[in-house]
Amino acid sequence: MATATLLLPARSRFPAAPLPDDVAKALGRGQRRSAEAGERAQLRRHFQTQPDAWSAAALTRELDVGDADQSVWLRADPANVVPDMHGARLMGHGDTLRPDLADVMHLLPALQPLFVGYGFVLDAPVPSRWYLRLPPGTTLPVFAEPDEVLGDDLFAHLPEGDAGRRWRALLTEAQVVLHQHEWNQQRVADGKRAINSLWFWGGGELPERVTTAHAQVRSRDALLQALAKAAGLQADGEQTVDALVDLRQLRSLDQLGNEAIRPLLAAIARGELKRLVLDFEDGARVEIDKSQRWRFWKKPVQLHDL
């Protein structure tokens, strides 16, 4: 019998409002656990790699093009930076900037010469995902993921020390080229944010093996689709066995309670679903199954009280 796991954002992303009574009751009777917080930790609960390394760049490159083997990869995604009194803030990256093929055709030729002298190749098989192919054996510093930096001072998140010096310099050079590029004037005239920076992140090599306990992944997220593909799964297939359903973009408590959880509780009651697992990015986890209906002494619990 199937298990459904909902991959959910941190509970703080939802308003402090009551859930439907039956959902609150199920949460109160469910088995509650705690795990490590954070997006990467959340995904690692569901996917394991051999060796134990994790490169978003290599994984999504393999999804996009299929040529990630035998190279080191680094995402160099289009970004928008806004200066302020204390430095500069990362205000958008990748998909949030709505880049298209015209952006790639105008901006990449201006940027590519910056990297040639280092033996790096910059390309963009998908307008929102730009890649640097690096020679095998290239050592990389730790780069912050863009969602960790969004809205914050980007200089506080750049790689430090000698290992990060080259990348800080390359970022500055890329910003100069993009700031001066006339194509950004057209983007602003079209009501879009300028692509005036890059963000380096996700570096590494393609893992030899990816495994998961799930039989299906349902997600629009490129990294999650890439992990599913590497594990030999068909993302968004028609199977209903042991599915991992990505709802990390959800922000409505009404949708969470009434549209996501309640139908699955009904499926458990009918015997069509064995277990429901709610996995929040902040580390809260709840496991719900039919046997817990006898825990009538357990009080209902609201989302923020888990």
C-alpha cells in the first residue's frame, strides 16, 4: 500500500491561522519527529548520493543536457543586485528574473571571454540556468546557495580567503560587463529587472549513484527532477506508490489543509493510502496512519505548535 510524502516549506511561511478541525486532530494524533532544518538537509532525507557529495550544478546539467560526466560544474545563474548604503543586495536570480533566449543571446557572448583564460566554458542550455564547465580536478570553495542570499548583502556570502579570491574577482568583472551592457536597458524598459550580476553556486561533480526510497517524484523543481532522474525514477509519472510530492512553494494554509492534506486523510480512512508523511523544511515531521485514529486522548495541534 502506498505512502505519500509531502515536501513542505518551513512552517513560518504559513500564516498563524487554524487548520480544519479534522486536520488538526490528525496532526495531534500523528507521530511527530524532528530533523535537521534547511533545504539541503530536507532533500538529503529523501535522496542519498555515492560518493556523499552534492552538486546541484552537475545534477541539473545532466538533466538539461546529459553531458555532466567527466567535468566539474558550477552554476553561474543570472542575477539582479541592488546597491544600498551597506553594500549590495541580491534581489533576484534564475527563474525569478524571467530570462529568455534573447537574454542569453545578448549577454553570454559579452561574458564568455572573462572565463576563457581560466579554461572555463560558460553556456546556458536553459535561459534561467547558466553553467560553467571547469577542468577535471578543479578545486572549488564553498558557495552559498542563492535562496540563502536572497534579500541579503551578497558580499557577506561570497567565498572567503585565497580559495575565494578568483571567484570574487570574476564576479566583480561580470558585474561591470553586465552593468554596462545596453541590453539591460531594454529589459528595464520591458518592465523586467536588469541581469546585472551572476551568482556562482552548486559546484562539483556528478555523483556516481543516487538512491531513494520513493517510487515517484512529483515536482516542477529542476534539482528535484534531476535527483529523480539520477535515481532512475520518472518524475510526474502516473504511479501512486510511495510518492514524494513537492509542495515547497505553498504559502496558503487553506490550500495546505483543505486541498493537500484532507484528501489524503480521506484516502487513509478508505484504506487506499497506508501512510502520510509531512516533511517541513524547518525539520518538523509528522507521520499519519490509520491506526492512530484510536489515539482519541491526543489533543488537536495547529501547524505552528508541532
